Amino acid sequence: MVFMLISEQVPAPPIRVTVSNIDAIDLGVYSGSPVFSANDDICVFREAGACGGGCPYNVRSQRGAYTVTNGIDTAVFQVFYNDQAGVSGNQELTAGRPGLQGLSGIFTPVCSGVNGNFEIVFTSAELSPLSPGVYNGSFRSIFGLDSVRSRRARNVIDVSMTISDLVQITGLNNIPLTLSGLSYQGGDDFCVYRNGTGGNYSITASSANSAGPGLFTLSSGLNNTNYNVYFADSPGASAASTALTDSALSGGFIGTNVYNAACAAVNASVYIEAAAANFIFGGTYGDTLTLTIMPE
């Protein structure tokens, strides 16, 4: 009789990786800041088991761009990950493989506190052309161990934000008036930004020295004289442009939906005109003209 001892080496079951403390990331309301971001601290831990070398882990994400939408427009965002709480020292997690590897600080066998962080980042260049509304989206993350077999943790993180109606003025300058013909006149070209398609806005001009309802007034401190204000939603306003009345709303203007803080391409202008015959007394005349832009 022959006996044979047959043995089989059964591999150890994979170590389970778990992620907890994951919350939806709501960035709140975007109001024109250069960088718009929010983050969430999470906890990454594993079941007890040998994996050596401090048990480094990895994280990767979905293929394709990270996006949110309001049903009309779509915005692309960046994702950053940190293997500790907070955003200091985090790394960008680009979509797809290989993701980030060699991450440290994993807990075992239970969550002992936060030790990871996801940050969502939008830029103003991405958000400024978009229509107002509530934007929603999500991204998927997959966590695993570097050195041993592991049962990966797969998670979906919801992302939301709100883009409000936005208007901004940049590139305004003081306006010196010079005598030309029968009037003192001057003007300024500047930029008006209005988010979304269409881009309609209204404007109100207010004179600090106004001598009465509807009047724009220049003052020397001793004497006053009234002047006219004209506005255009293009460069080079003139007396043929829309005449404004002090503190009265005038609308139907269109701004660009591409924000540029340096005002590289002017798209609005104001023209000032005061009859020379009204300056009966000598002196230095001036006024502070306040322009208020409102979305329509």
C-alpha cells in the first residue's frame, strides 16, 4: 500500500481596505474668485494583516474628465489627494491609471481618526463663461494596497456648487476733461463681464455732487455746473450713445462672458460732456461718478 501526502498552499485571503468619513463636497456659491475649492477629510484603514514596509497604499480614479453640470453647461474640475488630513502637500489625482502610489499612514484595524483628504478645485477660467445655476456631479475613487493582494475600497463622492448671477467692472480710469469746440469732454473705455449666454445687464450712474434729481454735477467747492453722461456697451461712447440720468437704471446692455482681470479687451465705455458756457467762474471742477452694474 502506498500513501501519498498531497499538500496545497492556499494563499492568504486579500486584506480588505476600507474608507470612511466620506462626505459630499459642496463648494457653496461661486462669486468670481480666481480659485474656487473645497475639501473633505477622510479615514483610510485596513484589516489586520502583514503587508510589510509600512503597508503603503494607492488611490486611483475614474477614466475621463471630472465634471459637474447644471443641465445646460458643464464645468471640469481637478481632484487632489493627500495622505494626511488637510490640503497642505496634496497631489493631483488625474483621472484613470496609474493614480497615486506609495501613500502612507494607513490605520489598522479600525479608523483611528482622519488621515486622508480629497480637494476639489475649479479655476475662474473654467467657471466664468458658465450660466448661473446649481451644478452637480461626482467622481469615483478606488483604494488598494501596493505590496500585497487587497480587496479594494470603491467610493463615489458627490460634488456640488452654485454659480450666481455675476457682473464685474474692470479697467476704469479717471477722466480728465479737455476743451473741444463748445464743450469740455472726455471718456473712458473699460470692461464689463457678465456670466452665461446672452450677458444682459443694466447700469446706474450716480453723481457724488448731484445738484438735484437726475443731475450729474461738477463742483469746484464754491460753484457748480451740470454735465451729461453717455454710455455704450462697446468702446468709444459719444454724445450719440445712450444718455444716462443720475441714479436712474438703464438696461439692455450686453457684456462678455469671458472674465479678464487685466481688461485686455474693452467692451464698454462712458463719455462725459459739459457745456463750456456754463463755467462762469474759474476753479478746478470735479465729481465722483459711481457706476453700478446689475444682471438682468
